[in-house]
Amino acid sequence: MTAIRSLPTTQLRLPNELKVWLQHQAIDNRRSLNAEIVLRLELSLAQQAKAQQTQQGE
């Protein structure tokens, strides 16, 4: 696992409605807002990679 302090920080501008929704999702899933965003981005990346593999296999 990568040490948290060694990860670069990124500022992100979100529409307020999206931020509030993500905050609620993070609370419901017992994660920090950062962890929720990272997980959702990782899942999206994996889904996109799988879709690309499927397209290449056709």
C-alpha cells in the first residue's frame, strides 16, 4: 500500500449537488469522501478497461 503522505494532492471542483451526494454515499459506505471518490474512479476505470477488452475481442 502506498503511504498516504507520498500521494500527490489534487484540487477538484464539483457541482454542490454532486459533492453532497458523494458525501452521503461516503457516510453510508463508512468511507471518507476521498476514499469514496477514489473507489468510484477506480471502478469506472476497471469498467472502461473491461469494455475495451470486449470490443477488441469482437
